[in-house]
Amino acid sequence: MGMIFGFCVSYSLLRFYGKIPARSPILKSVILSFLFLVIALILVDVPMMLYASGDALNYFFIGVAFNVVRFLFLGIAVGHLYNKRYG
């Protein structure tokens, strides 16, 4: 899934570069990365939390914390590579 999200972020950055409201490519890719994080949370984690019982809310927040860090690094890496390539 990480490679799919990386592809989606990099493709969106290349396709909609001028339409994203930021100056730095790194900041633009981080914004896109967090947009895909919200989409992933809505599609995967929220339905899982609704059908689970017990400590599902605790596991949801732990998963969100890990995914925020992971998607932040994904956005930084894609933005850095874009900046290095198209400078």
C-alpha cells in the first residue's frame, strides 16, 4: 500500500503542481500526502473501528499516530525528489 500511496502522491504532485497553494514542492507533497492519509483513514480505519468492539478506539488512535508519521515522511521524500529533479 505504501508504494501505491507514493505513486498517487507523486502523480498528483506532477499533475496538479500549479494548483496546490504552497511555494515549496516539499510542502505541496506533504499537503497531498495528508490528503491521501485522510482518504485512507475514511476508507480503511473508520469502518474497521465501527465494526470492532472493545479497545478499537485505542487501536484506531495508535494506527493514526503511526500513519501520520509514515505519510509525513512519504510527503517529504516525494517533495525532496521532485525538488532535486525539477529544482
